[in-house]
Amino acid sequence: MGVVYPWMRESLLSHLNCLVPVYHLDGGNYTEIWFDDGRKELERNRTVTVLRRLARFLGINPRQNDTPWGRGGNRRATPIILFPELILVPLLLRRPRYRDQGGTGYVVLQKIIDWEAAEMDGYHSVIFLEGNQKLYSVQGYESLSQRLIEARKAGWKLQKLEKALNQGLLVSRQIMTIQVDKTTGEITFR
């Protein structure tokens, strides 16, 4: 199945706040996993790798550009819906030191309490999360607000799709009887 992190359990995933790209003291490009109880786990993998493994663990494709809520070519801005109650919003959380190190982190939409503009050391906004956590973002306030609106719309589109599928299945479920003629063996459907 691949690598499963110790925090990747059903009991802990409901407490997930965000995946944050960080530079560690040893120079590594790693990921911090924040939980709503204030706990933080450090994974010695890039955020995109941690996200890919989390999605694989849940049986979901992390590339959701072709979904009804996808944004086509702009894969960084597409919210990742792991479950209706677990929507990950991609946000620029740091400026990468080098080209391929990535600055995008993923915040659980349902764990965001509030956000506001904040000019501080290159950060332009702050996100208040459950568990009294503050997450600073390089993303500007307007851009951050737009991403959160798009993530909410993605959740609504998923709900609409699920509702349509459920209604379609209920309408198409018809009772069918099969009759077998005992003398000829002929099968008829009604």
C-alpha cells in the first residue's frame, strides 16, 4: 500500500487542521501536520508527498482538476475534497527558497474560524484555526478570501452532485420481475 504515517488513522484525521511546508533546522524541506488539539507532527517529506500519501490512504485522487469543482489547468488553486467534511484549501504559506521546493500548504476548510489581513515579515494574512492556532500566509487577504469561497463552492457542488446521483438512482430503481416459462424455458422480464 505504501507508506502510512502514524497519525493517519481515522481517529486522528478528524482532528487535522492543516499541512504546512517548513524548512527544518537540518535544512530539510518537510511538512508539519497540525491538529486541533495543538499537537504538531513533523514528517520528513515534502508537503505534496504527504498529501499524495494521505489521499492514497483514503482512496482518493489528489488531482481534482477534472472534477465539477476543478479549475482546469490551475491545479494549485483546486480545493481537494477528501470527504465532504474534509476539504483541503491550497494556500501559499511560504516563499520557497528554491524553484521546486514548493510553498503551498493545505488547510482544512472546516477548521478555519476566521482570517484577516496581517503585514508581518513577508506574510500578508493570518488564519485562525481550531485549537487557538494561528497560521500565517504569504497569500494576500483578498486572494485568501477568494480561495476560501471557491472551496465552499466546491463543497456545495459535491453536495449537489451527490444529491443528483442519489435522486437518479432512486428514480431508476424499478422493480423488475423475471418469469421463466416452465415448458419452454423462455425468460421474460417485466
